Amino acid sequence: MREFLKTTIVGGVVFLLPVALILFILGYAVQLAAKFIRPIANSLHLDGLGNVGGGVGVVTVLAVLVLVFVSFAAGMFARTKVGGAHQSLV
């Protein structure tokens, strides 16, 4: 029984640690993107729209959309010859 509890706890930590780390990094990325989006949203008067849906701010939604676009662009770049050039060295 003791061994079962030990392996279950270790397995839970091994599973939850990467998930928590990914969520922390994504949260930081959204905050960083929001710093750049906020002035643009203010100048376009989008900050007056309030919250979208379940209380998520417009700046947060725009920051997430920017991160999705940057991720898409990075993936597209990785599929090009220039982006995939490092694979020929391996």
C-alpha cells in the first residue's frame, strides 16, 4: 500500500509539474502581449467595450489572438526551407 501511494504521488507530480509550467509560461506570455496591445486598444477605443463573454477583457482576448497568430506564423516559418535549414545539419 505504501509503495502504491508513493508511486501515485510521484506520478501525479510528474504529470502536474509540466502542466503547471506550461500554464505559467502561457499566462506570462498573455500578460506580456497585453502590455503591447493595451495602448492600441485604448487608441482604437476598444477598452470601452468592457468584458467579453464570461468577464474576459477585450485586451486579454486580443492578446490571446496575437499569440495564436504569432504561433501560426512561427509554424509556417518552420515549414519553409530557411526555417527547416537546421534539420539538414543533423
